Amino acid sequence: MDDFNLIIFLWRTSFVISIITFIIGLLHRSWLFMLISTVTFLPVAYYFLGALNAWRLVGYIPILLFSLTVLFWFLKKRNKSGEKIKR
């Protein structure tokens, strides 16, 4: 294992961070963690967009992640405005 490829290391690190923040974001319904997951998944998605088979669909996952980010942000904003009205 003399070869150390920095690009592959960064790609794998980005993928692992994306998975971890996605799980945390879903568990806590946090728009911030979902946004971090979206941004860190972009290099992985860009890689798979060049595939000539069904793996190309992996490249569209950031659209889903960003949609969840907006949904969680909207729900958090809605809950805060609802609390102000109830008081």
C-alpha cells in the first residue's frame, strides 16, 4: 500500500460525511445537517453523472437532499411562527 491517492481519500471522506450528516439530519429533522449532507454529496454525484448506465441516477440525489433541506427549513420556520401566534 505504497500508493496514497489524495483525491480518492477526499472523495471517500466526503461520502462518509454526507452519509453521517444525512442520518443525523433525518433523526433530528435538521435543515442544517441536510444542507451539509447535500454539499458534501456533490463530488460523489458529479462522479456518477458521467456513468453510462443506471448508476447515473445517483447523480440526482443532491436534488432530493436539497428538497429535504428546504422542507425541514420550512417546517422549522412554520413551527416558530406558530409558537409566536399561540402566545
